[in-house]
Amino acid sequence: MAITVVATPVTLAWVNFTPSGTRILDPGDGTLVDAFTRFNFNLPPLPPRIVDGQFAMADPNVITITPNAQVFTGVLQTPALLSHEQFHYDVGIVTARALARQLMRLRAPTQAALVTAVQSAAQLHFSTRAGLLQRRYDLDTRHGTNAHFQKIWKDRMATCLANPRSDQLGGFFL
């Protein structure tokens, strides 16, 4: 078996966004944006298994990715804006897959050490690596307003999503 990743939903729709009466401040670069998408993750705290005398993650297990998205109520909800926000959500999916692969290999001498290692791995993938990707994507695409770079990044993401073993996106480790 394995640790798998499930995104709910896989594809964002405007109903997945919480309306905001004020423009949203992007914490990545401080700019005001029309929409902002993050992702939540859930990894159930299942009892570990023992492998060769070491503690390992429960198998099977599932990492669930869900959207945490807002949209300014005064903005036109265009397909282009939704596509830009979809990329931000997809970062959660591809980084979760990289995390799942790492967690399957993870071994620790104690259950407490396993918990600490899982927390460190989640921080690395979901905060550090995803954060770097999100910031570079927004910088290159000017928050989705540069169609040329928007297409480049979307093509990179399509390739990454198509390969469940991808460990990089646009030269950035997942």
C-alpha cells in the first residue's frame, strides 16, 4: 500500500471561495489581490507501524488537500483568474505527493521522534517549498496578469501533475 493524496475538490470553482468585502493582502509579497488561494492538509494521526524495529508511518494513509480560498466580492470572477488560483491550489497537491513519498521512507527510533520528523517534513514541503513556489509563480506571472509566464507555469504544472513521481516544478523541489 502507500500514503496517497486526495484533493477535494480536484478542480476549483468559484463556490470554493469565501467572499471578502475588502481586497485581500497577499502575505507572500504584500500586494492587494482580487483572490487568494491557500490549501489545507489533513494527515490522520493513525498509529505507526514497526518496520525492522523502527517506527514508520501507518500504511495505508491518506493526505487530504482542501482549498482555503477567498475572492474579493467586487471582482469579475473570470476563467483566467480562476486558472491562476487553481495553480496555487495545485501546488498543495504536488507538494503533498512529494511529502507522501518522503513519509513512506521515514523511520525513527521512537514514536515521539517519528512525530517530530513528520512535522518537520510537513513544514519543509507545505511551508518552505510550497511558499517558494507560490512566491516565484506570482512574481513571474505578476499575479496572473502576465499571460506569457502564466502559460509557462501552467504547462509546468500540467507536466508535474501528470507524473505522480515528480519531485520538482520549474526547477523548484517539491
